[in-house]
Amino acid sequence: MRVTFRYGGLDGRVWWISLVTLLVMGGVCWWLFATADGAYYLAVWVTMILVALVALALLSVPRSIILGEGVVELRCLVETTYLPLESIEEVAVVEGGLSERFPLVGCYGFWGYYGLWLNVRSLRVERVYATRRSGCVALKAGGRRYVVSCVAPEMLCEMIARGAEEQRGPQVKA
């Protein structure tokens, strides 16, 4: 059985950050072309770098979470992260969302929140796949921590915990 969870719509902050970022980048490119006075190589160079950065950011935008037979798939436009259910050690709803996290490498609000982020409370690096700052779920698998946003975080936690328990079999009590 495959269950697909959507990351949820983009929150208002994401739309504004994306719009302001694109307007600033467009303004910089326009200003470079307007002041180039025949030396357009610098303007073209900067424009191409900005277009490449936007393209790389857009390739990593989170799309969906798929809970399949024995695996959790965190899907982005190009990248898919596979987490086997038997390797999931912890799953919990994150209280406060992304408020205690700071981006190290990745995007903050440019069509979502994704990349490597620092949890300032525990000083751990986490991989974030989110389109909104609330409704987040933390997964620990294989020594790595993942934070995803979801429309129904409690249901996702329950289904992952149940699937992981089924994959591991009954636990032996000591």
C-alpha cells in the first residue's frame, strides 16, 4: 500500500521571500545591463550565475512524502531520499516548526525551506524538506535527522511508526 502525503501549500512568507528575491535579482541584472555601456560581458556573466542559482534551487523544491512498502520516500523535483522503515529510529511531531532551526546550506523561503539546517537547541545538523514552517515531523534514520512538513503530521507519525514496527517485528523485552 502506498500513501502519499503532500508537503502542504506554500505559506505566505515563502511567496513574499520568493517574490522579493526574484525582484532583487531582476533589478541587479537590469542595473548591470543599463550601466554596462558596451561591456556586457559582466552583466551576462552575473545574469547567468543568478539564473543557474535559481535553477539549482528549483530542482530541490520538496514535492511529496510517499509511505510505501518498507520505505519512506522524500521526493523533490529531482532528488528522492529513500528511508527504509526498519532504519527509522525515531519519529515525532516538531513543536514550534522550524523556529529553532537555522539554514546552513540550502534555501530559506525560496519556494520552500530545504537543505542542511542547524538545530540551535541541540546543535545538530538536520536535513530539512519543508514548504511551510509549521506542521513539521522529525525523523531519525541511520544516524541522520530529517525534518519534513506535512498537512497531517500526526497521521504521518502514526503511519511511519506503525510501518517501522511491522518491518522490525515484535520487540524482545529484556
